[in-house]
Amino acid sequence: MKRNILKETAKMNGVSVNEVRREISAAIDEGMKSDDPMAIAFWEQFGGKKPTVEQFLTALAKSTKDELASLK
């Protein structure tokens, strides 16, 4: 069963899914402004274009999974 993290987050916070999307989109905008080398490397995978919320969450999950695996 595929989890819908946007719906779960909205429900947990008592807001709409659209509000969750707006907040994540705003966080993406801010993150893409970073001059941190690790952040720049992360954003480069999107070819200089703003990712969708789903693309961002997928990439973030993969990045986190890869980082955790490297700690083992």
C-alpha cells in the first residue's frame, strides 16, 4: 500500500493538502537559494528547474536513505 504523505501530514496538522503543498513549495524556493555546496549538489539533480513537490519528496527520501546506508 502506497502512503500518501501529503494527506497524512495535512491530517496531522489540521490543514488542507493544498496548504501542505504550498508550505513545501515555499521551502523548495528557499532551499534552492542556498549557497551551501551540499544543497547545490542536491538541487543540481533537477537541472536548474524547480521540482514538483512529489519530485522533491522522492529525491529527499532517496538522499536520506542513501545517507543512512552510508552510516552503516
